[in-house]
Amino acid sequence: MGEDTARRGGGIAGVWELVRGFPAPVAYPVALALLACAEVLIRVGSLRENLALALLLGVCTTLPLTFVLGADRAPSVRAGAAVALTSAGVLALAPFRALTLAGVVGQLASVYWLGRAGAPRLSGALVLPYVVLALVSQDDVTTRVTAVLVATLASATAATGITHHVRNAALVHSATERAFADTLLAHAARGERARIARELHDVVAHHISMIAVQAETARLTTAGLPPDGATRLLAIGDTARSALTEMRRLLGVLREDADVGVTRRPQPGLRQLMELIDESRDASGSRTRLIVSGPVTPLDPGIEVTAYRIVQEALTNARRHAPGAAVDVELRYTEDDLAIRVRDNGPGPASPTAGHGLLGMRERATMVGGTLRTGPAPGGGFLVEARLPVRAEVLV
């Protein structure tokens, strides 16, 4: 007997493993069909006269679910399979009392998936035969109770499927609206940035040009001008022209009437850092020195531009908030990152966390995967510290 039990258990396990190998829209109906046939065989005493028909109805109330499940089913195929499944369920219940529990589950799954697939009318209509059967089965209490139970469960299941469909459709519609709104906003933002860039170029370029012209005019027309003053005026003119060229390079591409003849220079890097230190020293008249430690290696161009801009902004802040103060610019190369320290011995800005310059430096560092810290330096002054990755693959 133990061997028979083991043999039956192995057979059931083998059938289940076979069913599990099918795709879900096929595996579940096949499993329900097997359960329906097993239930009919268990109830063979009451169904002996119609055993073959009961087995056929058990299969017909479950296997058509294969054509209902799955998002790739055609609506007509899904509707026909659902109608066939419901017809078999009503026929199994009314004349033969052969409706199985697996058949009820198949009916509930059918109306649910119809509602979820966007066929709410058909999903609700398939509940009506059981309602009619409950009304006309006055003498057969068992059939009437079963029909009422199936109609109630099917109504709730259909409502659940329809609710899921409505919610999913609302989510898709909302996501589409948000994507459309984001697209419009992005276009509007790009247009506004282009407009601001054009106005900034046109207005500020005029004033910077006037600065260069006036500095050159003052240098050439002022009688008795000391040589140092003439040098300073010449430096002012050169700085204004350099700023004008760089602004045209950055913003000119956004102008509708951009001059194709504008000269474009490569982005600055650490090789130009010494020139920047010299310009800062000449402009402020204070002591500014560059300290480099570690093996100097070429870095990714984006890293070098970021490092240059951070040092440039830090020197500008030092001249603005600590005029005449000594400034140390330190670069420390390591295998993993480039450490930048810019420190002055002045009083520091009154509000070190405010201002677009510090925010711009922090955004530049974050953009290449680095970090930046600013604040009062130990012993006085102001300190800007940044760490930038040295390899391009570290960038985010």
C-alpha cells in the first residue's frame, strides 16, 4: 500500500511539474481542468449516469480560460471564450448539478480579466445568466443557492477587475498628461533661457565693450599718466576684451542671429592656472602663490575645466571680500582624486553660504562627481576645499 501511495504521489507531482512548464495563461486553466475532473471523479456517486458529460462540462468550464487570460488575446477571441465558459457553467449547474469548484474559479477569473482588459459590459453581462438561474430555480434549493453565490462572487470580481482597469487607465492618462506638461515646460524653459542669453549677450556685451574702449581711450588721452597707471588701464582693457570673447563663446550659440565668425577658444584647464594666478596677483597687488604636490598627471578635460573655474571663482571672491589679503592655491594630486585648497588670510565674507559664486562652485564639483566645502579657515581667513575625481569613468 505504501508503494501505491508513493506511486500516486509521484504521478501527481509529475503532472504538476508538467503543468508548471506551460506559460501562465495555459498552466492555470490546465490545472483547473485537472482539478475539475478530479472533483467529478470524487462525486462519481451522484454523477454516475452522466459521468462522461460531467467530465466534459468540467473541462469546458475551465480550459476556455486559456483564451481569456493574456494581454495579447484578441478581444473577439477573449469574448467568445468567456461566453463559452459561462454557458458551460450554467449548463453544468442547472440540469446536471455538475458545476465544480474549479469551474466557479474559472468563471470568476474570466469576468475579472474581462473587466481588467477593458470589457466592462461583457464582464457584467456574464453575471446575468446566474442571476436568471437563481430567479427561475424556485424548486431546486441547491441550484438556487449556488447560482446566487456564483452571481454575487462574480459581480464582486467583475467590479474589482473594472476598478483596476479604470485605475490603470487613469494612471496612464495622468502619466501622459505629466509627460506632455513636462515637455511643454522644457520647451518653454529652453526658449526662456535662450531669450535671457540673447539679452544678456546684447546688453552686457555693450557695457563690457564700453569698458574696454574707455580704458583704452583714457590710457591714450590722459596727459602725464604714470607708467603704472597706463599698465593698469591696459590690463583693464585686455580683461574686458577677454571677458567679452568668452561671453560670446558661451552665449553666442544661443542667439538666433549669432555671428558665425566669432572666434572660439578651447576651454581653459590647469595649464592656464599659472596665467590665472598671475592675473589675480597683478589685479589685486597682493601675494598669491600656487602650491602643487603629488605627481602631476593629465586629467579629463571636464575635470580640468571644473578645477580651473573653482580656482577662478575662489580668487574672485578673495579679491572681493578680502582685498589685499594673501592667497594660497594648493593642488594635491593623488591616485584617486585632485584636492584643491584656496585659502586667504582676510576676514572672510560676511555671509559665506550666500551668493551665486559659492553655489556655482558646488554645482560644478557635484556635476563631475566631486565634493566642495567652504567656510572659515582655521586661524582666520576663508577656505575653499574641493575634491574632484581624476578618472573620467568616475564621473556621474
